[in-house]
Amino acid sequence: MNLLDAIDERIIDLKLTVTSKEEAIRALSVKLNEAGYVEDIEEFIKDIYLRESEGVTGIGNYIAIPHGKSDSVTQVGIAIGRLEDEIEWETLDGNGVKLIFLFAVSNDHDYAINHMRLLAQIAGKLGNDEIVEALLQVNTVEQLKEIFKG
């Protein structure tokens, strides 16, 4: 699965208005549910927090990549939320978060392989400070896709 194939505007909110990590995870989980990626929101959120308890998902530079394997996931997807103001999140650099990539991953082996490929593609992009800065400023899904194409 290619990163561009996983960018679905139904699960992207570039004007996310939340004030906490919990609200952000719930808002993006609802988007995943409404678009048919997740069957059971509560089970999915529980599985995300199980993964959160194992280690920090705030990678720094105002970015978090929360994820969790869940039986409630029906297809691999990445919900994306961008905020104007940072929210508190456990991060490697001690800053808050303004950009969230919430992975929906099934416990199925094939889904897990796709998840790892997508995660590697995103990590490769997020290693570039110019790309990170562009992502923090993005206002449309088209702009987001252009950044990931480049």
C-alpha cells in the first residue's frame, strides 16, 4: 500500500479544534468509524491507549503518530488531524503536538505489513524539517497530497 493511497479526505481534519490528546484521539477515531475503517470506536480507542502505555508516540517537531492494533479495524487507514495551537502530549522533545497521524491497524498479518510500510513512508518524510514545516502549515488535502508526493 502506498502512502498516497492511504490519504482519504474523509478521515482528515486540517482544522481540528480540540484541547487535549484524549479529544484528538476520539475525534479522529470518530472520523475513522464514520468512513468505515473502524467498527467499534470504544474498542479501537482502548487499543490505542494500550499502545500509548507502552511508549511515547509524540515523535517531536509537534508531531504524534498514535496507533494500536485492533480487531475493530476493517481496513488500514491514517486519520490526520492538524491543529492551530499545540496540545499536551508525551513527546520525545517535550513540546506539544499540532499534527497527528492516527493509524488504524488490524490484528490481521497482511494489515500489519501494510501498516509497517506506511509507517516507514511517513517516517521517511518526517525526517525532513522542510516537509514537517510544510505539513504544519497545510490547509487542504490537495496540499497534503502534494507534500507526500514530493
